[in-house]
Amino acid sequence: MKTNNITKGLTFLFFTVSILDIIGVAIHNSMLQAIFKPMIILSLMALYYFSVEKKNNWYLLALAFSFLGDVLLMDKNNLFLYGIAAFLLSQILYIKIIGSQLKPSSLKQKITAIIPFLIYVIILLSILKSNLGEFLIPVVIYGITISIFGVVSLLNYFVSKTKISQVLLFGVILFILSDSMIALNKFHEAKAYYGVAIMITYILAQYLIFRFMVNKKD
């Protein structure tokens, strides 16, 4: 009962700091963002710690890199590349976690999982390439990596067909959507609504991935 109360409290904390950060983004209040954005992943790490008996240290490390990425990307100019690097490491760890538990799949399933994310990365990079400049290689690497994240998540759904694998897939798609808006906002055309949309999709993505990590069958 005590642990259940702790997880309920941490869930409330996670969504509270998330909403406060989104409000900070919406009203362009840098102080609110500086206070509450770092707390999003820290509260999620605490929630995960108290939600499971057997901790996945790779997942905790992935969250640590996500936290670092959040902090670095608060400076969208000088530290942008370092923030992308932190999230790249986070994505690689997520891929490792999902890939390590993948069941055998057919060639048809593999091809079907690859095609939509291959199309996605080609279209996105074709839109961005003329404005990437020195960021071309890092963005290409990141785009390929997050596409692989999508592929393994879709493949995981194909071979398991469980509700929790569907939750993971939806979370990964939201993650890709969030990252795509970051790229479009910085390298293509900035839009006023991107800031709030980026945070909403990112927060939901991280929470859905968390739900997968808590409920998946090892």
C-alpha cells in the first residue's frame, strides 16, 4: 500500500511538472521552463524506480541521457548539438532494450516494418537538407537512429500483437513526431505552436515508453 501511494504521488508529480513546463513554453516564461523541464524526466525516473522490483539499468541510463538532453536543449543555440548527442545515446539505448527482447520475425514483417520509417526519414531529410549546413551529418545520423527505433518498435508489435507493444509503438511515433517538429522548427520554418506541440508529444512519448517498461514481460 505504501509503494502504491508513492507511485500515485510520483505520477501526480510527473504530470504536474509537465503541465507547468508546457505552460512556461506557451507563455514564453523561461523561469518556469528552467525550473520544471528538468523535473519531468527526474520524476519519471523516480516513478519507474518505485514501480518495478527488477530495475532495467539500461532504461534508467536512457532516461539519464534524456534528462541531460532536456537540460542542454534549453539553450537551443550554443548547446543544440550536445543536446542532440545526448538524445542520440538515449535512442540507442531504447533500441538496445527493445531489440534484446524481440522474438523471431519473418522477412515480410521486417520489410513491412522498415518501409514506413525509411519513407519518413527520406522525406524529412529532403525537406531539411538545404538548411542543415554543418548540422547535416549529425541530423542524418539522428534521423536514421530514431527511424531504427521506430522499426524495432513496429516489428515488436508485429511479432507480439499485445496491447503493451501497441503502447510502445504509439509512444515511439510520438517521440519521432516531437523530434521532427524540433528539426522543422530549427531548420525549415519556425511556427509559434511548435514549442507546445513538441513538449506535449515528447512528454506523452516518454510516459508511454515508461508504461511499456513497467508492464512488459521479460
